[in-house]
Amino acid sequence: MKIKPRIESLLSARVFQAVQLVGDRIFFVSNLSGRLSLYAMNYGGSVPEPLLPPHLALQNPHHVSRLYQVYPQLGKILLMLDDNGDENYQPMFVPLEGGYPELVFGDALTPYRCQLAHYDVDRNMAYFFAESRSEPVNVTFRANLETGELTELFRSTFGGAASGSSADHRRVPIIEGYTPGDHVLYLWEEQTGAARLLYGRPLAEREPGEDVPLTSFGAANFSPSERGLLFLTSLFEDTYGLGYLALDGPETVARVEVSGIVHTGSGEMENLEHLHGDRYAVYYNIDGVSWEYEGAFDEDALTMRLEWVICGRPPLVGGVLDSSYYDETSGRHVLTFSTAVSPTQIYTVEGEDRSEVCRHTQERVLAISDDWLSSGEDASFLSHDGLRISARLYLPSPKLSYDGPRPLVYYVHGGPQSQERPDFAWFSMPLIQYLTMSGFAVFVPNVRGSSGYGLSYMKQVDRDWGGQDRLDHVHAMKRLADDPRVDASRAGVTGRSYGGYMTLTLATRHPDLWSAAVDMFGPYDLLTFIDRLPETWKPYFAIAVGDPEKDRDFLIERSPRHYIDNIKCPMLVIQGNNDPRVVERESRDVVEHLQAQGKKVEYLMFPDEGHDVLKYENRVTCYNAITDFFRKHLMPAD
């Protein structure tokens, strides 16, 4: 049975993200109107109520540390609002019942790009990580939302984010990060008005070339007694665990033993969240699938006993936890969850033993049978040097009756320190499903440098963009050529952001592998890419990718631009005009250089998007353009 799928059918399933439960009101972000906005509905279900005017569009919650937070005592919602993807976030107040956003602090924070790093709804406090829009300076502010008072806590080139606070907000743990896994832990104290070093070696104190052990501090906050700090760390295991630092002896970090794990498989501890008292939520990413537990922390014994599975058992199994929030008043966990073949839904997990799972939405794709979708299969492989690379292969459903080996679309995720997961809420999954229903095989690898497989695996891409990661992809193509279900001689490559960089790299350095390529806002020339970044991001890229002055020759050698004469296949380039990460000029350079050489290139630029394609009409255009482009060049007989 052959079908002619429509991307509108897949996109009819709206996303539900960034959920919060306050009493009997569920707040969430959704694209119900065709663009991401803020909504509320009653517990148990009601018609969602829009809380923002329809012309406003919110950012993808994955690009923001915390897009909003409800403050019920103030009767306000604190919202981090930008302008159509430009990422110049400003703290805005929205009435609890909805309305027009208003600046919380007047013009005080307009010189900064602000992110909400930590919050306390009981005391109406918030902490902002603020990036200067004019110089490489990052500042952490403590904000009293009731009085409007702003207090500067920490200022540095790389910036330190407030990850918690004491109950009286006079002490604040601050994590300064240089690259993933390379962190330093401070404690700001109101008594002195300064931050003192607790653990780690600050970058400014290191000798040139000094090898400093990685600490990877995350989610650091005060223990219930406030005698110490409990946090996520890689000090004891590469796949992360829990550590404890007593404030009367901060030179030593003690290991916290975790018991009660019921999942199996390879992966890592992903996050830690304090709920109340000695209760915590502990999150894991296992083979790309989400697990959340609720457990109890014994500070004297330094143990975390995981007691209940919140996510990881039916019906919340085999997918990705997009967001999770705990409401202490009701004792309920509210979350949003999706899989590769099912859209996001809102659930609550409740009851004394957390055994009751209630579903509050019934979102579905339109006019597409469940058995037309592809759940994918494990396609992990050993790379050229024997390193195991996690991957999935999505093939057209047998119900669609496609005959013979299928032309291949090779999809590279962004980051690079990110991961492709079975997540219907993410940009890639509707595209993957649309491609498989159109007769393509889609291969999705998580090559070295990806997150989800431990710190050592993730760090392998540092200062090696286009090196071993590229060779993993080339080796994967050799493996795919041996699969009789796949026609690797008709292959296209695509990816977003760093995935766009890798698309350009593979198309220019290994031109014989590809019959088509689609670059979505990928860096083309690493020198111009870094030069065009926001000032606060340049110090990080100088360490993690390469210094434009000291490593100039290396950055030229690793830039797709250096190999552009080699490209053979036609290319489609996609870009958002408001993108602050990979600016529009970077993609236009690709197009103009290819046009000057007489190469086949098409350009699709969205004037109202940033480093993403979020608005419904733009997503329809984007997904159709990609699929039609691959149809044209990989299925010419059809």
C-alpha cells in the first residue's frame, strides 16, 4: 500500500512542554496557535486558556534554562521573552490569569541577555544568569521579585550560575563553567558580599597547558540541614553520580551511594532536583530513554535511596521526559512525555506510592495509522578504532509496502554535545517519520562527542570538530553499505547547527558518499563563525573549538569552506534571519560561494525565526522543502 503522506498530519499533533502544576491549575507551553505560547488549564482537563497575546512567539524551551516560572503569591508568571528567536531574553511579568508581558526591572537588565537560573516561589526570589550584549562579561543577579531589588553576586568572563540558595538566601552556591565537565564551585555569602572558592581550580590560576581533573558539578544546592551541598558530579564515575561537600571541610567531596535503581542499560545520571525535606527527584538518561525516580537522602549516612519510579514504567516508557515539575501542596508530579511514535502528552503521577498515572491530554497525529510510523531499531556499531557508537535506523513501516533497498537520509544531530533521542517534541522526529513514510531509510548516529554516554565520550569532540567525529560518520556509511535494506549509493546528509557544520564537512570532504545535502544553519567558516558569535560566547569557543589567533591554521583546516571546491552534490541551505548563534551571513556565504562556482544550491531563509524553525507555517515549508529535495535527488525515477 503506497500512501502520499502530508507533513500537516504529523504537525497536527501539538507539543506540550515546560509543564508546571500549581494547585489545580496546569501551566504549559504549546504551539496550539501555530507558534509556541503559554497556556493554562484545569487539573483533569479543560479547554486550554491562552495567557499571552497571539502575536507573541516563545522560544523553544530546550534553548532556555527555564522559560518561565509561576509565582502564585505574587499572582504573576515570570517569563523569559525574546523577539522571534533572537535570544535576547528579558524577565517579564505576566498576570496569573494572562495578559501583556511587562518588564520586571525596567531597563536595568536590558543591556543583558538573561536566563532564569534558580527560583524560590515561597520567598518570591529569582536568580538570573545575565550575558552582556556588548562585552565578554557574565553576571549573576539575585532578584527580589516583590520589591524589585537586584543584587549582583558574581561577575566573570565565563560567568557563574546560581544553582541554589540557603533558605534565607544569604548564601548561594555558584558554578563557574569553562567547557562541559570543567567546573569550579563557589559559595557567595551576604556577610562578605563575595564568593569564596569551595572546590576546583579557577581557569585564571592555571598554568599554560596544566592538566586539571574534571569535576562536572551540576544541580548543586544546600542539603536539608544546610550543613553541606549535594550535587551531581563526575568525580566518582564517568557517567555521573552524587557528591556531598560539607561546608566545614570543603576540601573534600564525599561520594553519595545511590540504591534502588531498577533500570538497566548504558547511559548516565542526568539531573538532581530537591522536592521537599529529604525528598529528591533523580533523573537518568539510559540509551536515550528517560527515567525519573523519587528518593530520600540520608545526610548522615550519605545515601540516596530511590523509592518510586516516576517515569520509566508503562505508560511512561521508551521515550523522553520533556519536562517534570513537583507540586509540594498536592504531592503530585506533573510531566510531559513523548516517544518516537507518540506526541507529547501531559501526565500527573500521584498517590502515596506514586502508582497512579493520570493522562490529561489526548494529542495525536491526524489521518495517519499508528502502524505507518517507524519506531526505529538499534543500529549501534564499532567505529574505525573499535569505539562503540550508539545509533538508530528508522525504516519505512512494512505496512507501507515499499519494495527494495531504500534510499538513505543520514541525519546528524546538533550540539555537538547533544544527543538524538526518541522524542516526538523535537524538530527531528516529525521529519524522520515524514521521510520514512515517503520511502526513505533514516540513520541517526550519536557519534563521539554526543552526550548521554558519559563525560569521557562527550569530551572527545573538544578541539576536534571535523576530526574523529567525522571519521565515525564515514565508517558508519561503510557499515550501511552492507545492509541489504538500505541503498547507500543513493544517500543524502542533513543536520542542524553543529549537524549543519558536519553536513557541510561530509559533503565537501567526502563528496563521493552523497547525492544530496541539506545544511540547516551550520557553521561554514570556523573563523567567521566564531567572529560573528555574541561576545560572551567567544571565550568558550576559543577553548572548546579553537582560538582564532593561536589556532588559526587549525580552524581553517577544519572549516568546510576550505574544501568547498570538492563538493559534487546539490545542496539546500536553510537559515533563520534572527539566529544569534549561526548568523544569517554565515549561511549566505555558503550559498554565494557555491553559486560563484556554478554549483547547484538552493536557499530557504525564514525572516521570523532564530536558531530553529518553530512556527507552524514555517515548519510545514521547511519539512516539505527537505523531503522534496531528497525526493528529487535520491528518487529521480519516482
